Amino acid sequence: MRKSSVYDCNVIPLSKVHNRAGNITIVEGENNVPFQVKRIYYLYDIPSGEVRGGHAHKILYQLVIATSGSFDVQLDDGVNKRIVRLNRPDFGLLIVPGIWRELFEFSSGSVCLVLASTKYDEADYIRDYSEYQLYKGKLL
Ligand code: TYD
């Protein structure tokens, strides 16, 4: 996915079962999201003004959900940038491989849930922006 674009990343509506006792949202791998979910993690207790992310992945697909509160995700494919605000637990942002992302503007008490297509593998990360540009073929 060297050539993936920010426009390959979409906000996906998730199912929502509503009744007077509250709501439930269900996410099923390969059904609501176009990958098998191998790992789940969540960011919480994020101090005001903090920025998370600042990396890209080579093969990892992710679905990012603001299960509580709100935050912004900046997507960057080396050419185009998009900022997506997430503030609803029944929508998820699909991030395809090869996209540099930063998460910021976390509201107090927000929780960022991430469903991921592979187990943790540091070798899948590109954490240096110059290296990322090389990977995308921008400096070749
Ligand atoms: P990182 O993915 O860089 O966090 P973020 O993008 O939210 O800023 O991960 C932060 C640290 O946590 C890093 O040292 C690796 C570790 N980590 C794991 O050990 N397993 C995981 O599944 C994840 C997502 C991170």
C-alpha cells in the first residue's frame, strides 16, 4: 500500500441498537470492517494538548473509534492531508496501510478504541517522516 491515499480512508457507520436502556454498537470483523480483527487496544487518560500517532504502518489496517469524547485524526499520504474529527461511538475511521497519522485535540475523558488487522509488530511501523517519504517514493 505504498501508493495508498488519504481518500482510501473512510468514516464507516457502525450498527447501533437503541432502546430506552441505552445503545449498543457491534463491530464484526470482515462484516462491518474489511479486515479480520486480530488486536484491540485503546487510548485513555490522554493529557490535554497531547499528540498521539506520528507514524505509518506498512500492512496494518485499523478502525479507530471515539467510544467516548472526541479527537481529531490527521491523515497524510505524503501528498494530501485530511483531518477527520471523530466524536461518535457509532462511527469508525478506517485507516488503510501506508498512511501517516496523528491524533490530537483529545477531549477530557475521551477514549480512542482501535481495532487492528494484525498483532503488534514494531517492524510494521515507520516512525520517521523522511523514511516515510522515501517509502512513498516521494524523495526517490
Ligand atoms: P504507539 O503505537 O506508538 O502509540 P500511539 O500511536 O498511540 O502514540 O505505541 C506506544 C507504545 O506502546 C510503544 O512503545 C509500543 C507499545 N504498544 C504495544 O506494545 N502493543 C501495541 O499493540 C501497541 C498499539 C503499542
